[in-house]
Amino acid sequence: MKILYGITKSNFGGAQRYVYELADEAKNKGFDVSVLCGRAENDKTSDNLLIKKLGVQNIKVTPIDGLQRDISFTKEISSFFQILKIIKNERPDVFHINSSKMGALGAMAGRLAGIKNIIFTAHGWAFNEPRPLWQKIPIKFFAWLTILCTHKTISVSEKIKKDMERWPFTKNKLVVIHNGMSRFNLAQRENGSFTVGTIAELHRIKGLDILLIAWNRFIKKHQAKLVIIGEGEERKNLENMAQKLGISDSVIFKGFVDNARSFLSNFDIFCMPSRSEGMPYALLEAGLAKLPVIASAVGGITEIIENGQNGILVEPEDAETIFSSLILLTEDKDLRERLGTNLKASIEEEFSFENMVRETFKLYN
């Protein structure tokens, strides 16, 4: 079986990890595997990391220059014809596409090329992000067209499926397969200071500005460090915000860290104050690291966290509740341990990597 995976960006966020892990597993099972993805112009440490990691595994990668998350009409036309040409040359049995732009362009190109099995994984819908209505309406329309052009669309959460299942001709195309996680090794803890942390791409959608507002109040009551691991276009704005709030001494921006999940051992509490999410890998990783979690009640997060049982859920934009939750967990060690233990058990039972692979590969046949 020949499988071609496609994704818009070549950094190493959650969707890229999903592609990498599936491609590597498919290769190990003896399938003919290759990956199609955009290539960043600036080759920073965090850029094009997917391409580099796939290269280490000897998985063929075809990069497309100009394919990016931001909208550019001329670049979209160029990318579409590049994708179509590659598909016609490769003739895969399965074309498994990921992310909104590669989904839309790839699904249409796949249909034109006569690919027999086009699968799209919806990691989240862009129309759920904070945007004006005039943007959300066409984005949702193109999401619908993408689903129509596929043979099956994987939703990584029930919420993602429900967002589109009432649109015409979509219900029988949608299937839920949760992201899965394997156990991983944790690094030895580097320091003894009480630490709250998060791992995220630094975009507005991640709600880290709300966390900083909560932290500004929290740090006046407790001595602690806030560690933010990740890169993105919001880094400078967040650093400036921390400086204006007078909390720079207690906030550490680590930037990109390879294998960031191994450093979860340095955290006492994990925060995910996102405005929108699909089924976040970072939250699954924090759970396997047995950390107590404070997270926004958005997207697939509510399918992982049961409030008060294995974590604390807050409404998006709610700095006040994040603040009070930080106080509660900081002052109650037994609660931290109970929530962390329960979350780890939930993830091991319901979000296994083996189940994700098995259910996904069923769709390839």
C-alpha cells in the first residue's frame, strides 16, 4: 500500500507530530510512505523540524515552497497545482491530509487526480478561533467542501465532529478517532522551586495573555516560576506584556525546546488557557507526566478533563478562575497528587497510541 501524508506547515506542533508518528508507524508496518508539506523560508531551529525528523527516519518528503498558514491567493493557486502534479506522479492508494489549507487544496487535487481513498484529519476548525463573522462564514463553507471531497474525515474529538455533522452530506463521512499517546521518559528535575508551566505554540489562540494576567495576581501571594516552552509570533507581545505587568522576573520564556515533554518533570502544575483547541497533545503529555492540570473548557479538552475529578476546567478568557485555581492547587498538595494520578489513569485507558493507529489504519483499507 502506498500512503501519501499531507500537511500545511513543517514545524512540529500537534498536527505535525500526528503526521510524523503515523508515517513512522506505517513505514514500520511495511507500507510505502511519503509526506508532502510546506517548507518555511526561515530555517530556524523550530522551522522545518518535521522535514528533518522524517529525514532521520528515511521517510521521503516533498516540500512545497510557498505553502503557509496565512492566506495568499497567488500562492494558493501555485500550491494547488504543485500538489496536483505530485499526486499524479505519486499515485498513492491513500492520500491522508491534515490541517485546513492542505485539507482544502489536497482534497480537491486528490479528487481531480482520481485518488481512491482521500482521508482528512480535522485537528480543529479555524472558524472556532476568535475571528470576525465575515471570516468565519467562508472558512466554515470551505471546511464543508473539504469534507465533501474526502472519503472519510477523522475528527480528533467529538466536539469537532458535532461542529460539522449537521451540514448536508457530512454525517456518514465523519468518524471520531482520538489522538493517542505512548509513554515517554521524563528528564530529571532541574530545580526545586515551585513551577507552573505550559507547552504551546505562542499564538493568540493559546490564551497565554490570560495566563499572564492571572499570574500577575498569583505571584503577589506565592513565590513561584512560570515557565513557557514554545515559539511563535506572539512571543514578543507576551514578553512585553510580562514586562509591563512587572512580572518578568518570575516568567521564563524558554523558546523552542526539542523533546519538550521530557521537561514536564520540572512542573508542579500545568496550564492550558486556550481560546480554542482540538485534542491537544501537550495536555495528554502533561497527564502522562502525572501533573495536575488547569485548562480551558474548549474543544476536545472537555473529553479529557472531568472538572474536579482529573483536572480543573475554566472558561476561556477567565483569568480570575485561573488565579483562584492556581491558589487552590498550590496550597493543596494532596489535591495536586489526586488530580494528576486520576488524569494519568484516564489517558492510559482512553487515549492510547495503539488504539489511534489501529482505528486510523482501518480506514486505509
